[in-house]
Amino acid sequence: MAPTHDELTEHLIRLIDIRLLDPLDILVDGHDAIGPLRAVIRERARSLATTIVSGDQRAAVGAVMRAISTLYPGDTPFDPPIDWWRSPLGQAVARRVGHPTAESVSYAVAGAMLGITRQGVHDLVSRDKLARHPEGGVRCASVRDRLLREGTRRG
């Protein structure tokens, strides 16, 4: 199920606090500048959530990529744990981008993105409801397309 704007906003605020502001607060030993930053982050998270949830596709993809590269920096391609896909940000990313760095995902990841079991993904692939990737797994684009079709039916 797609996250609401408020769910995504609150999730982004928590992530930014935990991954960026809390370490910065420790580094600057509780400097007074951190408090005002938290207020700015609340507003920016709201704006980011709006773009991801309801912005045009190009803006949404840009917002997703900025958020992921900032919150999950690294020298390797983005490869979050399976549970991440069940989070509000993970669900929003699955709907707007699919997987930001992979053309295909495992059945387990596809299941997490869709909110179903790995066996459920296998059944969908067997019935040609999801596209198998020639090198294994499931095409991310087919997972995203299914999420978008389901969202249209529910909404």
C-alpha cells in the first residue's frame, strides 16, 4: 500500500534525524545551531515527501535519488535490506522509481516491494503477471508497473 504524504514526511524526518542530525549533534557537542536545523528539516522533509508522492515523474525521481544518495551514501550500488522496502520511503521509491540502481531484483525483494511473499512473486511470474529477468530475478519495471496498476484499482 502506498504511504500517505504524512507517513512519508514523518519517516523522512526520523531518517534525517537518525542518520544526519544526531551524528552532527554529537560531533558539534550539542551546539545551539542544531535546533534550528531540525525545524528546517521538518519543512524540507514535507516538501520532499510532496515531490515524491505527487510531483511530476522527473522531479520525483530527482528527489528520490537525492534522498537515497544523502541518507545512504556509499561506494557500492544502493542495496537496502529487504525490510527497507516495507518502510514508507521504500514503498514510495518502489512506486516512483522501482529500484534506483538495479534492473532486476530477487523474488524476496520483489515480494517486499509488493507486500507479498516470495512464493506470491513466484506465482505471479509463473502466470506472466510479473516479468522474469533473463539473468534471474524479476524485472524492477514490472514490479513498479504492478504497484501502479494496484494503486489505480484501489484509488
